[in-house]
Amino acid sequence: MADAGFVKVAQVSEIKPGEMIGVEVSNEQVMISNINGTIHAIDDICSHAYACLSDGELRGEEVECPLHGGAFNAITGQPLVPPVNERVRVFQVQIEGDDILIGPPQD
């Protein structure tokens, strides 16, 4: 059973390794990625300018913003390539069977 504050957003089987999707969780835009078989979740909105990171490209652990080409680490949310210079939030992830549950952002 899911912990309080966690919401089912997708299934692991829907997101193959190297893929990502955007979902909405409690009015938050969240990007879910499968990196080497592990599910990760960060803000889907770029911290530099309004664009959905899930519309960009995922290469390994790096997600490139489709608007200006800046990039973030899809696991840690840290900025990697300018013009982005502010990290995006990382959300808690739980897996129950095939279900992906997203919780509040990590501190």
C-alpha cells in the first residue's frame, strides 16, 4: 500500500529504459524517466524558461530542454549545460508491482 502523499501516475511497463514522460501530480508537472531500469522523477518545467523537459531529449542521465538546449541531470535535478543554472526539484518515487507512485519533492 502506498505511503500517504504518494499518487499512482503510470506503470513501469509504459516507460522503457531511456524513455521519459510528463505527468501531473497534485497540480505539479513532473517528468518521469527510466534510466537503466530505475524510475526517477524531477520537475518537468525547466527552471530557465517555461518548457516541458519531457518534450526534450534524454541521453543517459542528461535531459535536454527543448527550448534553449540547456540540460539537467535527470536523477539529481542539477543543471549541467547553460543557459540553465538553477536545479529542478527531485520527487520521491515508489514502485509497487508495476505501478509508479510519486510523492512530495525531496528536501
